[in-house]
Amino acid sequence: MQIRVAVIQATPVFFDIQKTLDKLEALIIESAQKGCQFVLFPESFIPGYPRKFTFGAAVGLRTDAGRELYKTYWQNSLQLPSPELKRIEQISRENNVYLAIGVTERDALNSSLYCTLIYVSPTQGYLGKHQKVKPTGVERLIWAEGTGKDSLRVFDTEIGRMGGLICWENYMPLARMRIYQQAPQLYLAPTADARPTWPATLQHIACEARCYVLGSNQFFSRTDYPEAYQEFLDEDETILCRGGSAIVSPQGEFIAGPLWDQEGILIADLDLDEVLKSKLDFDVIGHYTRPDLFDFNVNKL
């Protein structure tokens, strides 16, 4: 099977879910017009990754202004289900493309936020989600740990088996192994990591999983922050997130990207038979395992 995929490197309309959905729709339409059957968006594309934000918090201290900012962030995050999700399903259906979108998910019951990757089918609508099981560093202030329920899944679709992890979850070997156990053909790695070392992570995962790896990041400049949030930035900062999105083959070679210092859409034609052929000399869940020596178990939640 051959499929055409798109990886989006773009800037959301920061902290504005409706305008970000407008931009998301335009990017999907553009990708669909170029023949893409699947489109991946970065970590927390809705409503934007809050880089440099402190939310007025320090050890033993919270401020009223920080709480007000959290409220704004919460109000512009994606609830499941919601009219906004229905709109995403409609965009997927009208353009006949599968979608994986990094969002900040809000929980209507407990008011917590989660860093989430949602999956949408053009025929079935919302398929499911993966909640980040371990937010990194100060992310833990705003994002709760994912429950694990319905997470760490690979979805079997008409264009291949797809699943993955978010940002530094990809440095958790056991989390990666859980995805590998389900034999993904498309491994998704949306991120906010724009360090020059990140593309090597994507290459390592491709070589380890022997599948295609799609990495998607935002591009963010100072001018993309609304004036009200400029105070969080250092005076000399112009580029806040350089990007580094890429598409990597099952042999660990770059097919598209890495893309730096600009918005863009990376498009590649993928032959899923290459996933099979790459297993000749290495199969992390097959002939390259030693179940007599190692045992791996995932707790059922």
C-alpha cells in the first residue's frame, strides 16, 4: 500500500481555539488538495504550547493573575466531546483525510488539563486519544498526568496502523515498547522540542521500530505572541520555536525535513511494504526478542 502523508509545521492562533480551528481547516484543505490522506499536527496545536509561561506560580506561591491566565488557557482548550470536535470531524470527512492533532484537552468534570493526541477518521469520526502519561518539568503545573486509560494505543486504519507518543514520552523506553508491541506502520511523535538533537530521536525510533516516523513541531516567533503575553519573553528573543519537523523512513533516513525556522507542510509518499521489508534483519517484537530472558507487561487500567 502506498499513501501520501503531510506533517504540519505551523503557528496556531495563540490561545484562541476558534481562530486556530480556522487555520487548521485551511492547512488540511491545502494538504488534501495535494493528495494527502493523513495529516499530523504538533503537540498542543490547540490552543498553542505555552512556552515561557509561569502561570504566576512558584514553590509555595500562586497569583491571581496566574489563575486568570489558567482560566483563559482552559477556556480555549478542546473538550471531548464538544462542538469543536464535531467541526474537526466534519473537516476530516469533507476532505477525506485522517487526522492526528496535538491538543490541550480540558476535562469538564474535574477542570484539569491534559496534553493529548486525538485521532480522527474521515469515515468513523473520532477514533480515540492518547493522553501524555508524564508531562515534562514545569508542564506538570498545567497538565495532569494522563490516566493511561485508552492511551498507548495503535489504531488500525484503512491507511495503516498508526500510534505514537508525545514529545519526551519518546524518551521512556517502556512507553515506546508498548507502542512497538502493536506493530505500528506510522509512528507519530508530535513535540515542542526544537533542539538540534530531536531529529536524531526520530531516526533512532525509526531504526528501532522499523516503521515510518512522523515528527511535527510548531514554528513560533515573538510576534506570534499577543501583546498581553510579551512580558514573558526575554528582550532579545525573536524565534521561540525553530521547528525541526521531519518524516523518517523505516531505515532511519530522512524522507522530508528536518524543516527549520519557518512554517511549512512536509509531504511524502510512503510505501508500507518498506515496513515489512525492513523487518528482515531487525524486528523488535519478533525475531529480535528474547522472551526467555525478558518479560514486558503493561498494567491494565
